[in-house]
Amino acid sequence: MKCLRTNRGGGFCNNELLQYCKYYGVRRQLTAAYTPQQNGVVEHKKRTLANMIRSMLKTKGLSNNDWFEAIRTTIYILNRCPTYILDGITILRRGMIKD
């Protein structure tokens, strides 16, 4: 991950996350205040990820200890799915992420 775009909610604005991003060289972008349009995108993506992760864990009968691996797998899958915003190609084909 190269960039983490989040809203200014308390869950994303803490010292632990800031230190993690600095350590791994992840650039942080915060959406502008009072712009529900931007926050909606973040919230929708967060909800999509959480739903996929919970579905994976439940389907395979895994415990919450496997949450991190489920996150990695979910992001791996989403990065390889064609998207409307990229005219039906994947992020990998667009060259935004190195495989």
C-alpha cells in the first residue's frame, strides 16, 4: 500500500496508525472537512472491505485472529477486479500497483 485515504474520523486519526504509516512509508491523505461526498467514498470502501472480510471469515469458519490475513486477501482480490472508474481495467493493468 502506498497511500491511505481516510476521513477525519477518530478511528483513523490516532498516533498508532500515524507511526505505522511512517514506518512503512505509506502516504496519508485526509478528506476535506465538511465534504460528505468524499467521506461517502471512504465509508463505502470501508464497508465493502469489512463485509468481504466478515464473509470470508464466516464462510471458512475462521476466527477473528485471522482478520489481518483476510484483509490482505480482500485487498489482493479488489486490486485485481476491473473497475468502472478505470474504464473496466484493473489497477494492476493501469500500472498503479506493482504485482
